[in-house]
Amino acid sequence: MATAPLTSSALGENIADDNRASIGALPLSRLRRVTEYIHAHLDGSLNLAELGAVVFMSPYHFARLFHRSTGLPPHRFVVRARIDQAIVLLAAPEPSIAQISRAVGFRTPSHFSTVFRRLVGVTPHEYRARCLQAGAASAPGGSHAGA
């Protein structure tokens, strides 16, 4: 079950289209500020207090308005953003899956693999293998590079 990447620009368009940026939702400027902060700090431990402070709100109030604005609780949004970034990184043969898991904010590769598989439908190793296989098949000369 693959998920569509969540980007701050896409969120802004969706919110404007759905007219959710009204009473009871985060103003678009604050939503953009916090989503940009999330994407810039994926490798760290992002908690509600920290995210709320970015937009000058209490953690509880921030979480409620963020959920109303995006349709996702902050934690789920952060996890999806981490997996989206991991998908980009897994398209190349390096760095290792363990390095990617740390780079996108997971404490252990096993937890990263579990969450990745739940959201994407395959393990990170399987995903990388498919990406590299698709890249080799589309390269000029097929899989016989330099032969």
C-alpha cells in the first residue's frame, strides 16, 4: 500500500483546494513553516513541543490544528515524510540501508524496515533492488555495462 509523497507545497495546494484553511486550522504560513521545519529536521527526534514551538503554540493546540489542516496527526505526518525521503535515498546503491534509516530519523534499521514495509508494501532492501533493476534495464545497452 504505497502512499503519495507529502510535500509542503502539495499540502498548501490541497488545503487551499479543500478550503480547510479556515477557522480551526493552522494558517497556511504557519503550516508551511512547520512542514518545512519537519523536512529539514527529519534526522532528529521531532516531538510535539518542538513542532508547536516552531509556530508559537502549545503542543496540544498545535496537534489539534495540524490534524485538522492536513488530515494527519503530526506523528503520522513525520513518519510519512521520513519514509518519502527514504524512498528517494533508496533509489541509489549507496548509502547503506542502515545509514538511510539513521538519516531519516529512525533509531534502528529494524524499526525503519518494519515501518517502511507497512507503508510501502515491501522492505527497503526489496524496494532498492527493484529500483536498481529498473535502472539497469533502462540503461543504454541493458545490464551489460562496459561489455
